[in-house]
Amino acid sequence: MQTPNNTTSTLQDFSRRELRDLVRAQLQSLLEAGDLRGAKAILVPVQPVDIAEAIEGLPEAMHAIAFRLLSKDEAIEVYEYLDYSIQERLIEELRSQEVRDIVDQMSPDDRARLFDELPAKVVNRLLEQLSPAERTATAQLLGYEAGTAGRIMTPELISLKENFTVAETLERIRRVANASEMIYYLYVTDTARRLTGIVSLRELVTSQPEQTIGDIMTRDVVFVHTDTDQETVARLIQRYDFLAVPVVDREQRLVGIVTVDDVIDIIQEETTEDIYAVGGGVQSGGDSYFESDLFTVARKRVVWLLVLLVTNTVTGTIIKSQEDILEKVVVLAAFIPLLVGTGGNVGAQSSTVVIRGMNTEEIRALGGPLHVIAREAVAGALLGVMLGFIATVWAFFLQKNLEVAFAVGSSLVAISVLASVSGSALPFLFRLLRLDPALMSAPFITTAVDVVGVLIYFNLARAILRI
């Protein structure tokens, strides 16, 4: 068995992913052999986030055993990195005192997010076990609406007054730094706790000891309100390269800060939500998709699949109504999948870039919706010409019929323009109607391209073939 020092030397040769897999494999092997001392030893040089991932990879029965190997301080830090489902399971398995120590020492924002995932009875029990100060801080965050700055902020910060000297402030930081999540930014408030300025730790340590905070602070402070949407907070921090942004209430009183590590979590959550929405709403409510039961998975997917099923039925009806031309030129049917499939792909590309532009606010720099739709229409026309030429050559090569080939190519041009316009316009329409563009656009683009595209194809074919 390796000693901790030998383990440290070995682990340095691995990437982060390999490190996690190695620790998990060694940890599981030692736990299965009942060697708790060896299992504890291999965790000594490992970072808390890697320990959390290693524990998550263990069989469910080993989670509590592995977690109990950690020291109290390390257990508190590792717990915050664990998946919510494992956090909940540990609460049920650990002794009451262990749970109380861990939850009480968590930062208020992380604790509030955990409570969001737990059953109400468990939350009430844990709230009763918290210290009065932590109970008040957590209840305050839980009182704000989910998805807002108030819900994700932490009240653990250092506030100052303008008449503090630099020397007094540095002494204050030494006393309270351990109780604050962020000490790189220090916030200045008046007697009513209204935010009046900000000073960075860099400015503080480079100033003279006798200078006052009022002399060195920045009065033009960027801040958000407690009801500001969390995505807006994330974009603000990204735009200004902040490590944190202050949160104020309606009376401009400083109540907390949102830190950059919280923003990273928000970006991941929102991106995941948008990706699932584009996939037809396969996930909702923040539950882990791969941990949901199969009935729930099917229920979440079936709605838009039924919409597409009805759409395909309408398309089939249109094709059936064109029996006269298909009886005369049967080969036209062979190119229907090519046309509607290509149109769907073009529309999906347009909707993807537009929805992405909405989320990043790049759309504003392009002159508004009409300009974006016109731009995508031109792009669709260019794509249609290129793809239409290739389709015409390919159709003629297959069927040796120039009129049919021209009907296919010209239809592809028209369908590409239609798909680009619908793919760029529908997200704006759904946002105007206060619907989620990511969720609504995909099935409606498919509907427009399938139904209208088939009509365009057969009408152009009739005109070109003179039927």
C-alpha cells in the first residue's frame, strides 16, 4: 500500500480526469477490502472538488463511509461540491450532529440552493438545527424568488464606513475575513446601510495608513437589485470582469454579493436548460435528466414528439393530394426527404444563432429583429443557390431528366430561404409572446418547412413540368 507521500508523487503525473478516476478506483478498492486507514490516506493530498467527484463515482452504499473519512473542516468543503442527490442522501444517513455541523458551516447561498432541492420537512428540520444567525441568513435568501440575485447572493461580506482609515480597515479585515466569502472587494455604506462606494483590496494595501476610505473609494458602483434575473447578473459580471457584484434592495441598502463562482454555476445551469429546451423540452425543473425514471423521461419528451407526429400527418395529407402529378412523374417523390430534411437543417442553424444572439445580447448590436431576419434571408438564399446547384446536378445524374432536376434545385432554393426566415423570425415572435424561444422554435420550424416546403416543391414542379 502506498503512503500519502508516495500517493502525492504518483497523482502529480495524472491529468485531472485521470486523477479523479484513479482516486475513485483506489478508494473503492480499499473500502471493499475494509482498509479505512489506507482509504483515508489516499484522500489527504487530493483537492476537495476531486474528492467530491471521486465519492460521486462510488457505489451508493459507500458514499457515507467515504465521506466519514474526511476531517470536519474538509467534510464541510467537500459537501458543497457534491451533487444535490448525494447531499440529500448523506443528510439521511449521517448522524444528526454531523449534519448540523456541516449545514451550519456552509455558506448561506450554497445552503439555500441545497434547501431548494430538499423536501420541505427536511428543510424545516435543518432550519431548526441551525444557529440563530445562520437560520436568519438562510431564511432571508429563501424569501427571494428563485432565479434572482437575491436567491443566489451571499450576505457574507465586509462593509466599511467612509471615515475608516486604511489602517483601521486592514485591522477589520484581519478580524472578520474568515466570516466573509469575498475580501477582494470591500463595500462602503452610510449609516442607513445604503451602498455608497467600493474599494478593492489592491487599492487598500497600496494606500497610506492614515488615508480614509472616503478618499480612495470608487463612488460609481455597478450593482444589481435583489429581483434582478440571475442571467442578467451573470452577463454583468462577464461584461465587467468582476469577481463579485453587490446586491441592493429597493431602498439601495446593501444586502449581499454574488460571486463569480456562483455565476459559473448559473451559466452552466442556463446553458443546460437551453440545450434541453432545443431538444424538445426533455428536461425541466432542474432535475438531473440521467437520474430521472424512464416514465418521467418519456413524459417530458412525448409532447413535442406528438406535435411532430401531427405535422407529419399533415405533410402526408398534402402529398396524398398531389397524386395526379406523382402518378405522371413518380420520381418526384424520391426527393421529398432531401428537400424537407435540408430545409429543417437550415432552419435549425438559423434559430440556433438567433437564440444564442438573444442570450448574449449580440442581437442589439445588429440593428434589431428585422435586420437579423433580412440577414438570415440573404444567407438562406446563398445557401439555397449553392445547395440547389449541387442538388440539380445530382438529380440529373440520377434521373437523366433536366426538368425534374431543375424543379428539385429551384425548390431547394425557395425552401432554404423559407427555413432561414422562419428560423430567425420565430424566436423573436415567441419572445414577444413571452414564450421560451429555445423550447418553441424547433417544432414550429419543422412544421413550417415540412408543410410549406412540400407545397412549394409540388407547385414549382407543376409549373416547370407543365402539368
